[in-house]
Amino acid sequence: MISGFNVELNKNSISEWKEYYQKGLEMYSDLKRNISSNIKDMIFNDKIDGDSLQNLWFPTDLFKDDKYIFISHSHQDEELAINLAGYLHAKLGVKSFIDSCVWGNIVDLNRQLNDCTLNNEDYCKRCECQQFSQNLAYVHMMLSSALMTAINKCSYVFFLNTPSSININKKTESPWIYYELNIVNIISANRKTQIAKRKEIYNKALSESVEFTANIKDMPKLTYKDLWDWEIDYYLSDEKVNPIDLLQKYC
């Protein structure tokens, strides 16, 4: 990963990308289908093949031949993330990795591991608490590791800064956004140090939400106008230039 961008958007800019939703949805669906397939094959005699599962969620082969943008977003902004992915691919030929592709599969995996069913109020039953908590911790630990690998493999991270991801207290209520932003900042800090030497599902059981300080102060801002300028730069550039390389000027 080269850098993360704090992508600040307004309602007008969001509506501009709706025409690209279908294209983004095709990319999203293909990736989600790949991630969803064969989850049952990852479980052998009630044990998870952790290496295979992590690679299923975030296949490292995906990043061998193409440069990707990792789109970090609130689950409420999933449609916006898909719109943006469609826009980037249609206008710049840039591929995006949308992290929400895996969230539903975590729920499915937890349910399979714990032989879980839901009652009429959507609360789990038939889950032995200690075993359920342990399995849940294992799955989230594997996902956290896979997330870190994927963010590091992608060229840039676009954090969609909207009222859904950052609340009125300038904090995020999503532990996953908090985790992803911390990964971006750690990787960015390490990279800057290296350069200098050479030279980051709501739980119904909770009655109150938890909020975290969103570590975005060192992430350069990227506005709708910047994205437009990036598109123009690409069209005016040499044909051999990779559009992702042009993002360097905004860092």
C-alpha cells in the first residue's frame, strides 16, 4: 500500500455515480460469489482450515497482475461503494476491492460452526456460550489478518468519509472502520519511515453503541473534484501510464 485517502463526498457527487452502479455491482457480485463459494469445504471435522479460509476471503492471486483500490466504508454506504467501484472501472479501468463482500460470509460461517438457528426475534439459540464466543473470536482474528494483508496488497485505500461512517462527534461507530484506518496509518507511517531512511454487524445485544476516534488526520483528502481531475489527468497522459500511478500527485 502506498497511501490512504480520506474521500469526502457530498450528496451531489454521490448521485453522479448512480449510472455506474450496475457495472460496480457486476464486479462486486463476481468477487462475492468467489468468496462465498466453498466455505463449507474450509471446515474439516469441525476444524477450520485457516490458511485456505483467509485466502478464500482475500485471494492473494487477485493482486498479482492488477493494481487495486481498497474501498473502506460504512455498511450503510455499500451502494455508494459499488457506485464508486463502477465509476473507477468505467472511466479509469481501475479495479476496486470492496471489503463488505466478506461480512455476510462471516455471519454464515459463524452459523455453520455453531449449528446456529434463529428464533422469531432473530436472536441466536442452540449456541453454547463459551464455544460460540471462542469460534467467533477465531473467525474475526482470521478476518483481521486477511484484512491487513489485503490492504497492504492494494495500491491505495479510499476511505468513504460520510455521515454514516463518521458521526457528529467526529468518531466512527464501526470497529471495522476503526481497525482498517489504523492499519492504513501504520503501513503509511512505516513506508514514510523507510523512504526517509533511504533518502489502518451491529450486535442487537448491545444497548449502546461504541465509538472510536477515526485516525484520518494524516490521510490526504480526496474530493469529488479531485477524482474528476484524476480522470482528466488519465485521459491526457501517455497511453502506457497506469491510472493508479497518477494518484501519487494527490498524496
